[in-house]
Amino acid sequence: MAKGRVLFVNQEMLPYLDGSELSKISRNITNARGWRTNRKIVVIESDDWGSIRMPSKDAYSKLQKSKIGKSLSLFDSLDSLERREDFQNMLELANEFKDYKGNPLIITLNTVMQNPDFKKIEDSGFNQFYGVSFLKSYQEYYGEDLKDLWSKGMKERLIQPQFHAREHLNEFLWLKDLKEGNKETRIAFDRHFYGLKTKTSSELRQHYLAAYFAETEEEFVNVKANTIDGLNMFEDVFGFSSKSFIACNYIWPMELESELIENGVKGIQSQRGNTNTDFKNGSTSIKRFYTGQKNSSGQLYSVRNVTFEPYSDPDKDWVASAMKEINNAFFWKTPAIISMHRINFVSEMSVENRDENLVLLKNLIKTILEKHAQVEFMSSDELFNLF
């Protein structure tokens, strides 16, 4: 691995820098270390596929009027299980573009393998977690079958599934709070919603979405077992093992990495800043990596250095912002790894949100191809094979 150029920042200067200057410094710090290549590689990583999040507009409306209504987020108002039309639109968009080698745009879909079976869980007295496959969830929520589209997308190299979670939920803490009668958690449960961000029985957590958060040794045992189970589910569904992994909410204990590599996970996708949970001391800390970095087991990290999340701010020029980050990545001779969550592609909560974001994504890909010759589209697992 080639050594990168080093960027020094005088810490005393930081209070006097405006937002754009801080963003520029952050971009350079992220890209100044790590694996180098003259190839202009573009990777799009999209999380949360298969997860229900907000079940429906009706559920959202009723939750808005409930005790937890004020805690609902923008994410809750827009994110939902993908519909057949959403998936079809994504595949059609990807197939519109080709890199200089003639390969179509490929989107890495970091996939959640199942969703809670709310009835069975309640019938168990909240003593046992039961799940429903994400493929069955399409049938249960929409009466749709998407198996053919997943197969088509993989066959035509438009998508590449990778492992996100068994469920986007820390079922250990969730079941504990449901069993103990947490009223707000139960209000959400009754509407088939678990993404509430109010309060839990944990002093460190205000929600249940961080599937890999381990606060105690007992919880880590649970996290480890669920991760291995989820990876096996992934292989059963897709016919191959996931070579990369992204932690829900970018939170995981470092001890989980050895379990991941033993189960075939070669690379860990990450953000600029990630949270390590220390279940031995019941604490957390921030961990930062660089693309191409290796841990003691030889496992690799990649870092998302481009943010393209149009749902979060409709007034922002997302194409211009992303191009600044892509240009900076190519300046440092490192891949442009774009974060674009599933929320930007789905329509159950808002068709306008989906359609506007797809237009912006088209404009971004067009701009990339216009500005940079010899761009290569690549999936996350393909990228890890290069390091």
C-alpha cells in the first residue's frame, strides 16, 4: 500500500474556519491516508434494503398523534420497505449508465435479512424474537414479489447485495424493554414500528436501531449469535457469502470483527467516524479508519468519503456538494465511495421524495462521467478485492 500525503491542521485555527473550510479540511483528512490508485473508481453503498422502518402512512399518522409523536424524525416520515416499482426504477436507472469499460452502474445494497414477526413476539410474552424474511415481508406488507428483480439486478450486474444485519434492531434491548412494560416502546410496537428515538432502559442508548451495540458480555453473546445467523441467512438467500459488512448506525464492538472474518467477511464498510462499544466497561469511543487499512487479522476497512443523501435537505445542491468530495477523492488517488441510503429510493411514504432523488442521482452520474474520463463503477466487495 502506497503512503499517502499527510495533511497537518493547526487545531487553534479551527474556531476561525467557516463551514465550507471545515468541510474541505475534513475531506482532505479522510482521503490523505490509505490505499492509492490511478483508477477513478466509484462505489455507491446503500444501506437498509429489506428493512420495514415505517410500515405505512397510516401507522405514521397514528404515531404522530400518540405520546411518541414529537420524537418522530424526518427519517421516520420518509423511509419504508421498498416496493416493486421502487426496485424497478433503481434497476432502470443503473442500466442507463456505462463506465469506460462498458460496465453498468452498480449499487451495493446492504441488506437486512428479516423483520420482526410482531404477532409471534407478542404471543411469546416478549420472551422470544421471531423474524419474517425480507422477501416474505414484501408479500405481507404489499402483496408483492420482488425475488425476480433481485435476481435480475444481480445477473445484469446492476446491484450487489452485501450484509447489513439480520434485523436492523437490537432485539436484546428491545425485548427487555417490551417485557418490562416500557410504555413508549409498546406504543410503537402496536403500530409495528421499532425505530422510535425516545428513551430505553439503557443509559447509553435512546433507540433500538443499533443492532450490534453490546453494552454487556451477555449482550455481546447475543449480538455475535445474531450476526452469524444473519450471515448464514444471507448465504441461503443469495447463494454466496457476503464479503463485506456495514454495521447499523456505524456502531459495533471491535471483538465482533474476528467473528466476521471467520464467517467470510473480508472487508468492513465504515463512515468517517464510527462508534466502538466496550461491553467490558460499558462505554463507547469513536474510531476512525482509512480506506485500505488492515486490522490485526488482515481484515480491511473502507471509508465513505462522499455523502449523497438528498432526502435530508431539499434545498442543498447535492450534485455540486458530492462532486467536490468526488474530485477530492480522485485528487488523492483514492476511490470515491458514495453513501446513499435506501430512504432516497423508496415511495411508500412519499413518491415525490423518490422521484426527485432519482433525478438528482441521474444528474450526479452524468456529471461524474462528463468530468472524469475512465471512471469505473464497482461494488464494495469488488473494491475490497483490490486492496
